[in-house]
Amino acid sequence: MSQEELENSIIYGKKQKVRLYKIKHFIFDFGGVLIEKTFVLKNLLDLVEADLNVSIPRLENPYIRKLKRKLSSGRISSRLFLEKIFEKYYYPFQERGGALPSKKVNVEYYLELWFDLYSQVAQVSVEMAEIIERLHQAGYIVSLMSNTHDLHAKSNMLKGFYDIFDYVFLSNEIGFIKPDMEKYKYVIKKLETKPKKCIFIDDKIQNLVPARELGIIVIRFESFEDFKDKITELGIGEISKDLRNEIRQKYKKYKKTKKKYNKAKKEYKIAKKEYLKKKGKPLKRKLEFQRKRAKYNKRKIEYKKEKEKKKRELITKIKIT
């Protein structure tokens, strides 16, 4: 199956079955979810082009894509990224033959400009920060899984953007980037959990595909209002204090009722077998059988009620989009 076919099967396929009593972790993307997309690198390269009178390709250019991937995975720094841009698209096109050496670009200036541009526009959504705080209070572990690089990460840390998370997994630090499957496996291993216990929120469908393939519940972020609707559909719209414990208590009640029902059912079957074997014998044996049957029927009714509540309150089905 191709990547496109896999994406379409996830978007338009069956709903995800979510067992709320198993959910322990919420994992958020950063850019496009916690903050609006900044397009800072594009703007920086536009300024470089204007300043140096050069042309720098974008988007699907193989060299730029390779550089950006190395930057995000921490294999090169922001400084080295710029130096390679200048080496490729500026220095080879300077006029030669003069007495003076080739003009050197002030890399430090563009690094500071890059940092300032990002710091000015990057602001964490107050509404999303509030939801994360409420998830903490509700008893969930909240983590960040982001593709970023050294310069943006430094700005985010200085502004305290990462302080609201229990765990932070940055691509430039761990060496893995989304949508590589290795990154998701790395995060699951570090959290010491299972995919079915996690909900992952990202704005890019290509980043959700490997997570869903691994067994993680995924939610595509399109807007804050849409996200609120989706968590309401999930069954946790209120995100009340100690919500996770409340959900677990409901599940414990269901399990306890199920256990009582299974015990009563077993006792009833034994009593029925004994009664049929010695049918027509003493009345005491018949009364014991009837008592076991009544107990079994009572437990069966209780169990059915709790099972319906479980289906209604503890198990939901949601679509990604």
C-alpha cells in the first residue's frame, strides 16, 4: 500500500475505537498545534535573497530538503545550515578577478535575525495551554513530540514554552524526526507505555499515519474549536479534575460486577447440574438450585446494566477528520 493509500485509508476508513479507561498519555505536536505556523525560515531566506542578491530554491529542492532534515535531526546546527546555504548559493556566484578577497557573509548577523524573527512571532495558544493544564489536573501525563532545531528550541526554552509538559521529545535532541516510525517507537519506549494508552495530536496527516499504524489513538488538529469538538466526541470534553481516576473507578465497578456475575453463573451451572442429576430428590436440593438461579439472574441484570454504561461512558469511536 502506498503512502497516499495509507493516508486515505486512515482519513476515510473506520473510526478509531478508544477505551478511555486505558488512556494514560496525551502527546502534542508543537508548531501548528500549540503555536501557529510561523514560516520563519522562509521569511529569513527571503531576506537573505534580497540582501545578497541571490536565488535560493524552496519546497521540493532535494538539497534544501536534505539540509532541513539534517537540521531537524540535530546532525547540523542552525549556523552550519546557513553556512551551507551561503556556500551553495552565494559564494560560487561572486565576481572574481578583483584585488580584494571574496566578501564574507556575516553568519552571526543572520543567526541573530533568525532567532529574533522566531521569538517575535512564536506565542503559545492560551486556550491550548489551559487544556494541557486541565489534562494534568485530570491525572494524565502530557508530553511534547516536536520536529524542531537548536535555534527554535532555545527560544522556546527561554520563554518557558516547554515547562507545561511532563516530557519533551525534540527531534534535534533525540535524532529522530516525524514521520519516521523510529521516533514514535522511541517516545513510546521512553514513556514506558503502550501505544493504545496514548493519544497523539498533530496538524499534519503524514505525521499521524505512522502513529496510527503503531496503534496510537490520533487526533488531527485543525483549529482550537475543532479540537474541543473532537475531545468532546472522544468523551472527555469537560476534562474535570481527577477525570482519569473517575474513569478508572467506573471501569473498576464494571469489572467488579462482571466478576460477581461470572461467579454466580458458575455456581448456578453447578447447582443446575446437581439438581438435574438428582431430580425428584429432597426439596432442600431444589430450593438451593432455585436460590442459585435467582442470584445468577440478579447478577446478570446488574452486569448488563454496567456493560451498557461501559459502552456508553468508557468506550468511544472517533474519526481523525
